[in-house]
Amino acid sequence: MAKNKFPKMGGGMNNMLKQAQKMQQQMESMQGDIENRIIEVSAGGGAVTITMSGKKEVKSIKISPDIVDPDDVEMLEDIIMAAVNEAVLKADKMLADEMGKITGGISLPGLF
């Protein structure tokens, strides 16, 4: 009678697998929650306000009429770019903070 080459998994391994499955479920739930969150940032002293979803989709851009100068479109472009970049950074930080809650602060690159 041939012996089984693979020993039965011990309780420690089973617990680890259960924890991994639980963490995966928490991550999926958290990802759905984050995708529905709204981030709002402004730049240029409030001249430009960007609203973005947690999925990093720009939902709205509001521009104060006071900042619109047809002779200086480049400044407006720079302010909009700064606001969008700030919104993306804020979305990334929100995701990292929420992931940290699930993983206990352990970085898991490439998951999201």
C-alpha cells in the first residue's frame, strides 16, 4: 500500500487559509465601498474644485468665473491639473488607509 506523499494539512494551515479568505472578502467589500466614495479637492485658493469618485473618475470640475482670463489660459490649465493630481493622491491615500485596516499595515502591492 502506497503512502500518501502529501501529509494532511494541520490546523495552522487551515486557519491561515480561512484568514486569507476572510481578508479577501473584506478587501472586495472595501473596494466596492471606496469606489462609491466621493473626494473633493480645490486648488488655486478655491478657484478650481474637482469632485472625483474612489474609482478615480472625475465627476465634476467647477471653475470660479473670477479665475477665467482669456489672456492667461495656461494658468487655468495649471490649476486644473494641480486639482486633479491632488484628487488622485487623496484617492490613493484613502485606498491605502483602508487596505491598512484590513492587512494590519502590511503592504500588499499590486492588489488594487
